[in-house]
Amino acid sequence: MPHNRSCHRALALSLGTILSLTACSGPYVDRVTVITPPDRVPDATQIPGTEIKVAALFYNTKDSLKHAFPENSKWLWKAHIALTQVTFESNDERTTQVLLDSGYITIDGQDYPIISPHQTFDMAWGKGNPLARVEDDAYNTVVMLFTFVTLGVGSLVWVLPSPFEQPASEATPFSRDINYKALSGNFTLMPGSLRSGLIYVALPESMDLSKLQNAKLVLHLVTETPKPVPHEISIDLPPAKPAA
């Protein structure tokens, strides 16, 4: 019995140590992304047949990325995620439904499609936490040992991970922030209103984001006023200003 108690204390101490290490970081700091009207953005364009203007700002430096993600901008930079803020401004007299069907950034004849917020988080997390998988394995090992010693081998089923279970990335403040700031795929523009959001594109690691030439954003949209009309618009990507 004394030996078992010692094992319990050691395993509990190890578990507590890992829990304290994973919780030692400070609270996540969010920052509201400032909306710049299309009239104040270079190379803004207008959706044909409408009074809706569209503008894009490209976060192509480490400093400008801090505008949107002050806490984890380095992760996105390391993952070569190109962030673009897309803003719509409607001067139509009617309410317009806008569907963002697809889009991509084209650079020197190569097209790189928009990726989802979930994909963005997965790629950024992997670059920002290269030892995250090792830490998870160590944590799971301690949990299984603790369960085995205290409850017996039959209880290990309770703590073993399912091979079909996907990680709940939406449980982290960073991933929720990525999702909240993403441009919605379907939204309504009231007369005189602005709508803005971020889109994410994964670029090759060989590319220097700060030195991209001839980069354009291509969007496939559908507007309904009330009949659906498809559009393809191409926007040059002027750089966003660095964070103050």
C-alpha cells in the first residue's frame, strides 16, 4: 500500500505539472479589425451592374499582421498564410444578397485558392507549436498511467482517444478569432452599409510574402436583387499599413 500511495502521488504530481504548464500562458488578446471604406483603398473596384464597391488590403508584413492578430501573427507568418481584408460598400437603393462562391490569389500565373478558417488554424497552430503533438502525447500517457494505477486496466478504455475523433480546434480563443474575423460566404448588404472580413490563402513556403509582385485577388460572386447574377472580379492587392 505505501508503494501504491507513492505511485499515486508521483503520477498526480506529473499530471498536475503538465496541467500547470499548459495553463501558464496569459489570456488571449483580441483586436478589432478596423474597416477602411473602399473609397480610401487603392485599386477598389465596382461590381458590374450594381452600386457596390469592393476593396482589398493585403497583410504582407509581420507588422501589418498585428492589425488583425496581435497575439499569434507570427504563427500565420510562419505558415505562409496570406491574409486579405475584403470590404464591400453598397450605395444601391435596394438590399442586396451577396454570395461568395469561390476565390483565389493569383501570382505570376499561379492560382492559390481561399482556405477555410479551420484549415488556417490547423496550419498556423502546427507552425507556432512544433512540439504540440509531443506535449499532447506526454499528457495522454500520464493520464492513462494515472487511470491504470488508480482505477485498474479496465478503465483505460475511458481515457483512450478514438481513432475517428478530430481535434476540437474551435475550443481555442485563437481559432475562434480566426473564424469570427473571416468573411462570410453569404451576407446581406443594406443600402449605405459596409461589410468586411478576412480571407485566408496558403502560399508556398518558398514565397516571400513581403516581396510578392503582380498579386491579384479574384472573387466569384453572385448578387441577388432579386434575380441572381454571377460576377468575376479581379482586384490588385495593395498592402495594409503596419499596426500602430
